Amino acid sequence: MTQVQVDTPAVLREHAEQAYADELAALAAVDDRPRPPSWRLSPWAVATYVLGGRLADGTVITPKYLGQRRLVEVAISSLATDRALLLLGVPGTAKTWLGEHLAAAVSGSSTLVVQGTAGTQEEALRYGWNYARLLAEGPSREALVPGPVMRAMETGAIARVEELTRIPSDVQDALISILSEKTLPIPELDEEVQARPGFNVIATANNRDKGVNELSSALRRRFNTVVLPLPDTLDQEVEIVRTRVTQLGASLELPADLESLSEIQRVVTVMRELRSGVTTDQRTTIKSPSATLSTAEAISVMTNGLALAAHFGDGVVRADDVAAGLLGAVVKDPVQDRLVWQEYLETVVRNRKEWNDLYRACRDLG
Amino acid sequence: MPVDVYGVRHHGPGSARSVREALEARPPDLLLVEGCPELDGIVHLLGEPDMVPPVAGLVYAVDDPRRATFYPLAHFSPEWVAVRWALARGVPVRFLDLPATHAFALEEAGAPPTREAGDPLATLAAAAGYDDAERWWEDAVEQRHDSPAERFDAIREAMASVREADPRPDDDPGVVGNLRREAWMRKVLRAAVKEQPDARTAVVCGAWHAPALVPEEFPPLSHDRPLVTGLPRTKVAAAWTPWTSARLSYASGYGAGVTAPGWYQHLFDHLSGERPDQRDLATTWLVRVARTLREERLDASTAAVVEAARLAETLSIVRGRPSVGLTELDDAAQSVLCEGSRLPLDLVHSRLVVGEELGSVPDSAPVVPLAADLARQQRSLRLKPSASVQEVDLDLRRPAQLDRSVLLHRLAILGVPWGVPADTGRTTGTFKESWRLEWRPELAVDLVEAGVWGTTVAAAASARAADRAEGSADLAELAGLVGACLTADLPDGVTAVLAALDARAAVQHDVPALLHTVEPLARTCRYGDVRGVDTARVRDVLVATAVRACVGLPMACAGLDEESADVMGTAIDGAQRGLALLEDADLDATWHLALERLSAPEHVAGTVAGRATRILLDAGRLARDDVARRMGRRLSVAAPAPQAAAWLEGFLAGDAVLLVHDPALLGLVDRWLSDVEDAVFEDLLPLVRRTFADFSKAERRTIGERVSRLHGGRADDPAPSLDLDLEQATPAVLAVGRLLGWEVARGGAA
Ligand SMILES: Nc1ncnc2c1ncn2[C@@H]1O[C@H](COP(=O)(O)OP(=O)(O)O)[C@@H](O)[C@H]1O
Ligand SMILES: [Mg+2]
């Protein structure tokens, strides 16, 4: 079923608008550019929030999304022209992450989310009922439980729809009329909800999932599409992982000195080589495992490694701390992937002298 | 005596429009244009109706056509607009740059070539935050100054400060060269003013030079004179040549090229119209984008065009730009019309943003030397260019026809693909060749471009081949190139390519790559014989390469996985075919020694070892008994079944006759198959089937019959009854039957 995330004093994982409340406030204070109706910030300030920068008053805005500036500009401009935005990409390319931050910066809230699954029902996109009241009082506005999209329409905010292609096609269709008419009829009450200015939708979809529940062309036409790519170069990817691991480490209160992050280079190299099917020097062809080895996987391998090193070691992330994480990320299918991994270990890792420790650590895991 | 100096952006549509306005506002009596004066003699041709841009003025040193300068002109080039304006009104046009006769001679004497200083207006635009210099012109120059004269004054002043801040030292070759050119320009200007003191002169030059060409600010004569007197000379010729939109992006005599000629044309056309509207500019462009996408069957609705236009506009605001540029239009089209994908947009780029225009020049225009040489040969060989496709069959024993073949091969090497071989498969080693000839107008441009390699087809083709060989590390490509040079009768080319091949082969450790050169080189030797060409040197290199491969072979075959074993097997086969053509006893001996070291040991991958064994058997280097012994070991139950199957596949390699004639070997195969466990057999089936699938039906039938006989049939019975034999057969016969694809169960052979 749908999970509507409710504001609680989050400790484990704060929402973007909470975690970066300071930055958002600082931006709002200096932002004197025109804002589209209901926007908390101007498009320029939203772009600065996402891409990072330094404000006139000296406030440093940390970059949230590391990648091509133009993609972020296109995304923001789409929202500003009232067009729904579809973020497309393989898993782990920061679709959810970017969508959350855009919603936080534009509407001040990133919590109006529909989590798309095969079981997502139309109520999630429209509204449900409080059956106790419905039975007691008959259909009324009070008995109606609005879904996240409807709440976004009422408040002129951004609703997020995650994994749009996982939602069954007939349920997807409900979005078409919402996006084109910007109204939501409530036949039971003979009423309708008209979207307030500022209402918009950010959807994410995995373009590897093709064919699961392909978007109908009618729905596709309602969206401007931005494809989020995997990072082009090793350096870019290392930079993304470094930034995110440092941030995550800080929030988990893991002491992460940059020194200990030198392991990132290797982890990212392994991910990129297995992903692309060829070694960095382009000399050796290798097999790719079944799973997408995204930047996000590298981040999680490193964060786990950091935790291991902090709790059971001296705080410096070493081969031993990442080996298990790597194995887990790569081997999703116990037969095929294990072969791929073994072959990679024996033909690539083993031949790199300075990777001896990594080779041994991985081999010891079996 | 007024002189109006119009400093432009070469290929800048905004500059072009301003120049036209300026000429209208103050019509000159003489037009001076940047470019070398060697073009003066043919400038009148620009006024002819068959002269259609893009075209380029080509000025080259007669003795060394590689020394050449191109002056490309598009519809939206300020130079084109100005010259056409003048020619239409009978106003004389001349070029005022340093003559090429001096410029080339100076280069010959070691002075570095003086190129234009990049695109200074684009630099200014970039400094102002624009990635499209034309949008900057629009906003910063056009919108701010009403009269064209004021615009060009502003440009001149801006350039004066840019030049002021030029960080290059005074003795920088670029600075020195530029000073000389500008001294010459002033010399021409002084002469013009002196000649007709009352006339009004307009100068159209790159913005960079504008500050140096204002007569009131000229330096004293004594400053310029030493720079422009006593200069060396060389013989120079000039021609107009068709150009393409794509080639407008190349650097040329007018400095840096432009990357978006199609977009510039759009800007020019749109803004030259009456009451141009900014929003229309974006919409009309996106309409063209949508149409291009639709031609490729990509859905792009009118509603989507409207959305894309809105997005582009918002984007320009988010980016803090005063107007929509190509970048915004691209981004918007990608997001709205292409579902975020870059691929369809790349298509739009080559079709629309760059454009696919091909210009043309009048027949009366002079041609470049390489084209003249080709025209001469086309006449003497009676091989006329035609726009429709012709099929030509050539008999290489007839000298005149051989010459035609040679010409077509040379043009192919040169990258002027007038003829395409019609049946590549059969040409080798025969006396016949078939070609499809089609003269497309772009070939004229290819020809001009090929002109950098030489003035005759033969010399240019040799030089081009040598250059390609220089830059290639791919042995197979080099071996192919040797053959191409031989068929094109280019001895110089052969020598150069062979030298490169020899050098590359010496450092190549990849044995399959070495082996792959053997066959093409051997064919070349054979083909050379057909054409009566001396191939001794090719043979030398071939032998050296083959020996290198033989040395590396045993090591290279240790520990191959299945896939690399297949690659190696293919390479060995190719080399074997090549060596068979060559019939060189010494080389064969070396080859067989290497193969022996693959055949005997048991650790070598099945495919490779089987193949080696077979070649040795066929060459008579291995007795049948030895072969049987090796096969026995390889097909023993102890050996892994897939390896055994691979060995068999390598050994038979699609040729079954052996099994037909050798009952001993057939017996081994049969025994192996019947001993293999049933479960393993199922796994093996597809593999072994593949082996037998290459056989002809007749071969399979014969083998089946022989197998039957092995199990009781009489060897001398010419037509055994299959039904009967199968009934008595052991399970192995059934197995072989299944292998051969028979419906054994029904008791009848297919
Ligand atoms: N280019 C990037 N810039 C910043 N973070 C990134 C980038 N790529 C991946 N990440 C990180 O990867 C993690 C997973 O991203 P997520 O949004 O869940 O991926 P998706 O929704 O595309 O599957 C997030 O922590 C995010 O910060
Ligand atoms: Mg996601």
C-alpha cells in the first residue's frame, strides 16, 4: 500500500527540508528574484540549492546533486513552466535524491510521496475514505482521506511519484487526467478539487525496467523528461562517493578522516569496471554481473566499510572492511554472479600488485 | 576620402546583416575585403547565378599545393553579403590581405603560418557569459546601437581594448605575422585613397584588424615599409570550390570555423525578414526540429513544440540570459521532444544544426590541380563521371582496362570513392573486376580535400597511404593497405606501408593479430603475380611476420579459455590458408614445428590442439598412427568431455572426408561417443552437432554408413540397407545418428 510519510521528529533520516533548513533559510533571505506562484524560492535559488554555491552573505550552500548543471536547470525550468517532470535513469543515479531536494526547495516539503509498486492503487493518487466516518456520517469531506497528490493539489505543492513504471497501467492513467485537467473530481460528493498554482509532479522511473509497465504515450506526453546519467569519469564518480560518504558518515557520527577514504578509488574502480565490462585501461574484457552497480552501491559499500572500521578497527577503511560489501553488491545471483566475481578477482584484481590486500581479503571470503 | 571600416565576425550572420545595412546607408565606391589579392582575378565569378554557397576561395602554392588557404563563404558570411552587394551595383571589389605569394614563401622559408587570431568576438561573448556569440551580437551590439555605423564603432573600440590586453610578447610569431598583414592592408588602403582621393571606401575585415585600419590612426610610413618590402615570392594559383556546411566548421583562412552553420542560416534568414520576432525565432526552429524528428518516425506533436518553446524560454531566464540560444533550444528539444534522450538530437544536429548543404561553382571557374589531373585521366581513359550509377567490368589483361582499374583503386585510397567494387569476393586472383561508378557532387569536395596530399592522383594516393600507415597500429589494416597499394600500382605507397607494417609487427605481442596478417599478405603476393607487380619485398615482410607469430604461438596458446581458443583457432586457420598460397618450404617447416608444440601437449585448449593436429596430418607431418594416438588420448574418458568435443571440432573443422576414409579414426570417435555418459552426452550434443552440421548431407550419409559397417556391416558393401544395420547397431550408432540429425527412432535415414 501507499506510504504517506508523516512529519515526525526524524532522527534516523531527516527529510531534505529539515536537514538543510539552514541553507534554505539563507537562500530565501537573499533571494530577490521573481518566484513562480507558491514557490518558496526563485528558480535561480533552487538551482543554487541543488548545485551548491556561495551566497553574497558568505553562506556556503553544499552541492546536493553532483553532475551536469544543465540537467538540473532543465528540471527546474520544467517545474517552473507547470510541466510535470520525469526523472529517468538506471537505479542509483540519484533520481529519488534529486526529486526530494527539488520538492524541498520549491515547496518546502518533500514528504508528499507516492511509492510506486505493483500494488499501488488509485486511492494513492486520489483519495481514500475513513470508513468508520463514512459509515457513520455518509460521504463527506471529513470522511475523505486525501492522498499525497491530492494534498499537493490543495496546497499548491509538489507531489513525488516514485518508480512510476512499477505502478499498474490502469492506475497510471489516473495521473493523466490530473496532469492535464489539473482537477480531481470527487463524484461521491459531486465536487472537485482544483489544483492551486504551484502544484506539480516529479516522477521517477527506472529505464532498465523497460516493459514492466511502460508508460503510455499519453502519460509520457505530460512529462518533460530528464535522463540522469551514470557519472562519465572515474574522478567524477569518486568525487560523488567521497562527498556523500563524508555527509553520511557525519550524520551517523562516524569519524571519517579523508585519509581513510582512499579506499573509495578502488571501490569505484571495481564498480565501473564490472559495470562497463572492460578494465580501466581498456585492455581486458570482463563479464558484467546481473545487478546494476551504481554509484549508490559504491556509496553504500564505503559507508558500511566506514562503520566496520570505526567500530571494529582503527577508523581507517581498509580492504578488509570493504571486501564483504563488494561481494554483497556484486553477487546477487549466487551462481552466475559468483563466477563473474571469481573471474574478475583472478584475472584483474590479482594482477594488480598494489591491490594485493584487496585480493587476499576478497579471496578469504570465498 | 572617407574610409568605413567594418570589423566583422567571419561567418557571423549578425555581422552580415549589419554590413548590408551599413553599405546601404553609406554606399561605397570601392569595397576592400579581407583575403589575399590572388582572389581579385576570380572575384567576379561570385556574382554569377551558378555560384551557390557554401563555396570557398582556395589559394595554393603551385609547386606545393599542400600549402593552401581556404576562404569559405556561406550565405550568411559578411564577406559574401558585401561582395554580392558590390558586384550587383558595379562597385569594384578587391582583397587587401598580404598576398599569398609572399605568405607562402615566408612559410617556406621557415616563418610560422599566420593564422587569424581565433574568434575574438566569440571570446568577448564568452566573457559576457554567452556560449553563442551570435546571441551576444544580437543583445550587446545590435540591440544597443541603432545605426550600423555605431555598431561597428563599438566593435572597433572593444577590439582596441582586447588588443591592448593581448598577453602575447611582441616577438610572438602570431603577433609578428599579424603586424605584417596589417601593414600590407594599410599599404593597399593608402594606395586606394591616393588613387581616388574623393572616393568612399568600405573595408570588410575581421574585427581584430579593425582598430589597425583607421587612416587617421595609421602609424608613419616608415613603420610599415620594412614589413612589406623585399618579401620572397612563390608561384600561387586561386580557384573557387564547392564547400559543405559541415566543412564550415573547419579552421580556415578566416580563422576558427563555426559549429552551427545551419542554426546561423536560420538566424540570418529569420532576422533578415521583416519585423523579426524573438519568440518566433525559437518556435520556427523547434518546428523544424520536430519535422526532422518526424522524418525519422519519431513522434513530435505541435503541442510538444509549444511546450518545448516555453521550456527554452524559461531556461534562458533561469540561466540569466536575455534571450533564447541554441543551447536552450537543444536542451528543451531533448527534454520535451526526445524523452530525455540525446540520440535523436544528434540526428537533428547533423541534419539541422550543421546542415547538409553542398555549394556549387560555375563551370567557367578554374579548378584545383588534383581535379585537373583527374579530369585529364578521365578523358584519356574514356571514363566519364556521371551522376547516375554505371556498372563497369574490367579485364585486367587489357592494358587500357588495367589502367582504369588502377585509377579507381587510387581514388579509393585517396578517399574519393567514385567507384565501389561490385563483387569484392571474386576479385582476388582473377583477371576480372567489376565496379559501380557514381559521381556525387560531394566528391568534388573530397577531391579538393585530397588535394593536400599531392597534385596528381598517383602522388596524392601514395602520400595518403603512407600517412594512414604512419597513424595505424592495426596490423590487419596495414596488411590490407599493402594490398590496396599494390592493386593501385603505387610502389612508393607499398614501400612506406610495408616499412610501417614491419615496424609495428616487431613490437606486436598479440599472436592472433600477427597471424591475421599472413593471409592478406599472401594473397597480395599472389595477386601481384596476376598483375605483374614485383612482390619480393612483401614476401620478406610476410616471412618475418609469420616467423614472429610462430615463435610466440606456443606461449600464446597456454591457458586459453574457450572464447580465446576460438579466436586463436580462426587466426591459425587464416594463416594456414595464407601459407598454403605461398608454398614456401622453409616457412612451412617453421610453421609445422610451432604447430607440433600445440598438438602434442595435453594442456593446450581442445580447439587449437585439434586444429594443429589436423593441419599436421594434412601436411604429412604426422603419421596416422600418431594422430590416432593423440586423438585417443584427447577422446579418452579421463579427458573432460567438452574439451574432447572442442578437440574434435577443431580437428574436423567442417571437413568430414577424413572420417569417411579412415576407419581407425572413425572408430575412435564412435567409441568415445558410446562411452560418454548419457548425462554428459546430452550436454555435448549441441556442440558435436555443430561440428557435424558443417558437413554436407552426402558426407553425413556416408559417415553414417561407415559407422554402421564398423558394427557389423561389410566394408565392401556399396549400399548397405540402413534399416537393417540400424537394428543391429550398438547405442553408439544411435548416438551418431542423433548427431547427424537423423530421425533414428523411426528407423529411416533422413
Ligand atoms: N550524481 C550524484 N550526485 C549526488 N549524489 C548521488 C549522485 N549519484 C548517486 N548519488 C547518491 O546515490 C544515492 C542513491 O540515489 P537514489 O536517489 O536512491 O537513486 P535512484 O532513485 O536513482 O535509484 C543517494 O545517496 C545519492 O546521494
Ligand atoms: Mg529511487
